[in-house]
Amino acid sequence: MAWWRQRTERGVAPWVRTRLRTAPGAAVAFGVLVLVTAFLAAALPRALDAYETKGLRQEIAGAPPAATSVELSAPQPGLEIAQSTREKAVRPPALAAVRRAALARLPAPLRADTTESAYGVRTSKSLVGLNHWLPVIDAPPRFTLVAQSGLAAHSTVRGGRLPIAAGEVTADTRKVEAAVTEATARTLRLRVGSVIDVDGFGGAPLVVRITGIVEPRHPQGGYWSAEPVLRTPGVAADAPVPPQFYWDAGLLLAPGAAPVLLGSQGQPELYWRFAPATDRLTAQDVSGLVSRIASLEGGPELLRMREVAGGTAAVATDLETVVGSYTTTRAAITPVVAVGAFGIGAVAAVVLVMAGGLVAVRRAAELALLRARGGSLRGIAGRLLAETAVVAVPAAAAGLLLAVLTVDEARLLPAVLGASAVALLACAVLPVRAVVAHRRPRAHAERDDLAHARPGRRRTVAELTVLVLAVGSVVALRRRGASSTGDLLVSAAPVLVGLIAALVLVRLYPLPLRWAARPAARGRGVVGFLSLARAGRSSTVGVALPLLALLLALTTAAFGGSVLAGVSDARDRAALLATGADARIAGPGEVTPLPAGVAGVVRKVAGVRAVTAVRIERTAEFTSGGAGAKEGLTLIGVEPASYARLARQTGLGAFPADVLKPKGAQGAGTGRVLNAVASPGLAERLGRAPRRITSLAGDITVRIAAVRSRTPAAPGADFLLVDAAGLTHSDPTTLLATGAALDAPALRTAVRGAGKGLTVTSRDEERAALSDAPLQAGAERIYTTAALAGAGYAVLALLLSLLQSAPERAALLARLHTMGLTSRQGRRLLSLDALPQALLAASGGMLASWATVRLLAPGIDLERLALATAAGRVPVIGASLRTDVWSLLLPAAGTVLLAWAVAVAQAWWAGRRTSITELRTGGMR
């Protein structure tokens, strides 16, 4: 009768229900294992999707709106068109109609955030303000005239009222109203009622009356920041040499006043600006988004836009550059994450196979009896599949559901595939293992222990194949780096190294047992000999699978811990390079001397251990070459003793303080040749001869006395370090504070009272900011999970291995108790019995982990994983993988201690039961 028809004869219990009732504890434990593994398999791809999507959205949201906005623009209507038609084309109804049509034509996945989008008419060329009372830098200020929609919704009136278009404004109108922001009014000395004469309107200037001063509601949003001059005036310059600087500001006209711009010489243009909406963008939209943007700028989508905005309309945006930066970072991080994900997946698969193997070993006699009594392989496999599927499928479904509820904003299909793969493997392990082990009926089980196992040709060929793959993956990763997304061979490198280590240890395992058994056999006690003899009688499969699982788990945990340690080191280094000390106090731009007494105030702040004052001149110059060309450098004046101590503490270019002190009997004043410490590039350009340096701190003559690649005051610049006593003006511009428990908020409070415009940069805050980026934070969480899961699966593999041999050890202990073995000797026997495999796994795991990190370190670049962005940051040299001692020692030591604890617990539990009871329930050899 077929197993899948679920029919039973009267009086015969159903197979699945009977098996589940017989061993409910084992079924529950197996279900929990499948649930956890399915959850991890489903949550991993969802976590990848989630943090990549969040990273894309933050990348776009954090970029300047001027770069992310998509702007559709068209020149003013041609002069060949009637004046009334030209004016009608720039009035709000016509512009709004084009906006609605353009919104409908935006190609997916690009969508507009209508709350930050705007449209209108503007002068693309700024026009000169003629009033004599306007502030002048080198030239009179210029104004960009903008008639933009939505001013009332995006601003709060702080004075006066919003501008209106009185009557019908035409191209010949010469009086209009405008509003300005508070920043513009403050910089250009404007107030309500001010009248500005704007040049560039033919014979008579345009008279603009300021009717209102407004405050932007969302100044960093796309409405105000896509064209920053509308919000905040800036300093611009003309091309002639020397350049003429002037203020450039914006005047906000009423939308109905747009026709007046048609009479200007400011090259008016129509525009429709769309801020991108990121709430619906996902990481999977990146390729489609880039292609649609390219089509908008010069493809079929641009032709569709020209159908509504005119044949000369153009689309401009830098959104593809922003997305390209995100794509580059993701491409650098994803392969590194794939290495960790592949490792934990392999460990989980091996542990599932071990769990199925444990059940198969426990039921070997039952299955052999079924085969001996005529049971078919198909029937036995079907029944085993049914009883396993009853537990595994619901558990995998529960794991999938839990993953979906835990991690949102991610695709469902990869999670379903991951959970399904776990369920399939869990269901197939027991039937396949049973079919392979019972292909033919056997009267008794053959010995399959390490002492008699002889590797066959197939095993040798398989091991050599794995060795070749491992060598190839390591070589590929070291040469190309972890940069080939989807290259499974590279991602499997740690797993293959662990697999090779397991195969080698399985072959070598009998040798130390034989060496240790000889002196134990000659001893008087029986405990040592029995434990070693039992270790040698372990089955090949019973040793190979647990050893493989333990090695893979320990390697994965150590590799993940090493990645996290390398990331932490790189961030610590980057934070130090950004500040030069634990805190950096400076004025605006580090160009003005600090107020007197600031150093004393900083020293009194709790947690500050030492304060080093330095003078930094970033505009210093020296003459190079025969043509007398000037080259710039960063000149730093320091007090030699305190600064040398700081450099030694931070590890940034340590040098003896005597290097900067003059030799001989030279005085300490100015005018002498100063010893200097220079960066390598600058030292090469200056040479060893004395050179003249000009700076605002005074002109000096220096001689290079030492070369260092870094220095705390200017970690990322070509620097020249001299004794501040030799400078004409040695007042410090920067303070470098150190202290293990430095309180940054308290330091800011103290500095705020000591002077205006002082800034405090904290090393700890810089360090915390490096962990905020979603891509880096998400990848770090995955590696943390991989390390913890690897440690957890190592514990589980060890427990499964001990459980597999637990009945046999209990029966042996019971027999020996009847022969006079004491309880103390029993505990020693079980402890020594469990230690050989645990010690082998621990030592092999540490060696494999160490070898994996050392072999793969040259191909793993952690800089992108550790640092959110390289823009404006000093490059971190050496952000690579390093061996983390704790990640090697803790899991390995935990493995040995757990094995010993389980063995002691089993001996204690066996001592509570009578030998007769144990021998009755035991049936093992």
C-alpha cells in the first residue's frame, strides 16, 4: 500500500502519529532547529534588501537637492510669436498644465515629491542692482529674479506681506513686488518697503519693491535648496583677472508677474523642478532608475517631455551621479557580506545534516529490521519523508513568517526560497541517509570506525577536488579581491578552507590516538586506555560530520569577529585622523588666533588630561624651481615637548622633542634656521638645504630634520612642523585635548563661554557618525549575526555529536559499574572520552580560522565597509582584515568546556540510575 494515501488497516496505528508520539521531545527539538535555520535563511536576504533600500533612500535624501532634483527647462518663447501669446505661455495656468503633463510622463521608478517640487520662470543670468546703498564687495550685487509657485506654502511671513501681481503684468511692466528671505534681507540690508532698481530691462530699470520678508519652513528641502541663491545669498566672481567678487541674491516675484521677465536681458527660462520621492524606491530599482534618467536626459523619455514642454526643452539632473556613488559603495560591500553569509549557510546546512544523521543512527536497528522483513527502500523513504515533513514544513513556514514580520521593506521571493531550501534539506536528510545506509538488507552492522577505515579512491579524488577548489578560491580572492558580486567560488573561500582543514584532521585523527594509547595501555589505570580506545572506535561519519560542522562554525565565527575587529580599528583610525586627538578646539577655519585663556578653561573640564596648543597656517608658501613659482603648504608651530608627547600617544608620526630644538648655542628667537619635521612629499620638494617659508605667522628659514607621514595637527595635509618659538606670531589657532573620559558637551559649554565662534570636534562623536550609514550599519549587523550564529551552531554541533554517542556511553558506564568502576572513575572516563574530539575541533578550528584570516586578508578591503564616505575624509591606510584573538580563543575554549560539562553532567545523571535500568534500555554495543 502506498505511503502517501494515508490509509491504514483496522487496528493498525498510523505511522507518522505513532513516531511523533514515540519521541515528542526529539520532534520538538528538530522543529526548533528547522525554525531557527529557516528564520535565518529567510531573514538574511530580507535584511540585505532592507539595508540596501534604506541606504539608497538616505543617499538620495542626504545629497544636495540641487544634485537630486530633476529639472525640465525651456527657453523663453521665441520673439517671432505674438507678444500676448508669449506672455500667456509663462503665466501660472499654462505652466501648471505643463507640470501636470510632465508629472504623468515621469518614467517609473522615478516619482516626484510634489511637496518639494516647484515650477515658474527665472532669469538664468543674474542682473545688476543699481542702488548705491546696496553692499558692495568688489562689484555691485546682482539678483536672480524668480517667479516661483508655492511661496505661501513653503514660507512664513516675518514682515510685511507676500508679493502680488497688481493688474495684468506684461513684458513692458517696470514696477513689480517681491519678497526676500531673512538671510537675504540681513546680508543686503533690505527691509519691507525697500526699492531696488534692477538693470537689464532695456531703457529703464525694473523697479522692485520689497513687500515681505519670509522665513523658509524647510530650508534644506528641494523647494529652497535646489537653487540655494533663493534662500541664502552667496559670493560670486567674474572671470576677469583679478576676479571681481559680488553678492548674488534672489528676488521672489509673484507667479503672476512672470511676464515681466520676458522684457529682461537676463535670458529668462521656464522650468519645472521635480524633487525625487524616495519612499517607494528600493534597491532593486537602481538599474532601472539610472536607465530612465539617461533616457530623460537624451533619449525617448526626453522626446515625450518635449511633447508638452516644447521642442527645445531639456532635462538636467545629477541624480545618476548620486545613485552611482551608492552603487559603487554597495558593489564594494556586497561581496564582503557574501563571504560571511556563505559561511553561516554552510554551517547551518551541515548542522541540519547532522541532526538528520543523529536520528538515522538512533533508528539504524529499526530500519535494518524493516529491510530484513521485506520493506522497500521507496516505502521506507516515503514514511521517513512523511514523518519529517510533518515537523519540518510547519517549522520552516513559521520561520519564514517570523522573518517577514521581523524585517520589512524587502522582497518576499528570496525569503521564500531560503526557507524552502531549509525545509527541503531538513525533509531529505533522514530519507536519503536511510536509503544510502540500507541499500541492501544486512544481518549485522559492519564496523565503520577510524581504526579500520581505509580511504578509497573516490574519497581521495573528492578530497583532491575540494583542495583544488579551495586553492583556486583563495588565489582568486587574493588577486582580485572580494569585488566580484555573484562569484560563489570567491565567497566560498572560508568555507573551503575549513572543509580542507576538516578533511586533513579526519585523516590525521587516528595518529595521535594511537600514540597516546600505547603509554596508556602500559599504565595501571583503565580509564585512560578505555577513553582512547573508545575514541578510536568512533565511526568515520560520526567524527567527520561533527568535526566539519565545528570547524566551519568556528571559522565563520572567527572570520566574522575578525571583520568586525578590522572595521572597528578602521573607524577608530578614521576618527583619530579627523580630530588628531580626543578633542579639537578651533576658531572658524582654524585661521584666527584663539582668545586668551581658552587653554586654561579647557584644562579645567572634567576628563581632560592634557591640552596641546598649536599654530596652523594653511596658506604658507615657498618658492620652487627656477621660475619662482609658489607652492602651498601647511605650517604648524608647536611647543616641542608637549606636541611630541601627543604624537607618541596618538601614534601619528611620533618623533623626539629634541628634533625641533636648535643645535649648538643658537638663540631661541626668530631669525635663525629652524629644524622642521615634514611630510614625505614636502620633504622631497624642499630638500635638505635651508629654505625660506613665508606665512602670516612670519617668514622663517627651515631645514628638514625628520620626515613623518602623519601628524596630529594636520593628518591629511603636506605639513611642516616647527618650534612655535621661532615664529613672529605664535598665538595658537587650535587646541588638541586628550583624555580617556572626555565630556564633549561639557567641553562645548566651557568653550562657548570663553569665546565666540569656537568649534569643538570630538573623536568619540566622529567615531559614532561613521556607524550611522545604513549600508555600513546593515553589513555590520549581518557580520555580527554571522559570528553569533556561527558560535551557536558550533555549540549545537557539539551537542548533537555528544547526543549521538550518549546511549552508547551510558551503556558502557553501566557495564563498567557492574565490574567495579567507581563513580569518580566514571566521571573521568566520560570526560576523557569527550575531550579528544573537542580538543581536535578546538585546535583545528583555531588553526583553520587563523589560516583563513591570513590567507584572505590581502583580498578583503574593509574601508568601504567601515567608512560611510571618503569625501572630505583623510584616507585610512591599512583598513584590512586582521586576526582577532578573542574571536579565535573564546569559541574554541567554549567548545572544550562545553564538551567537558556535558560529559560530567551525563556521568552524574548516569550515576543516579541503576545499572540494570540502563542495560535494559540500552541496546548499543
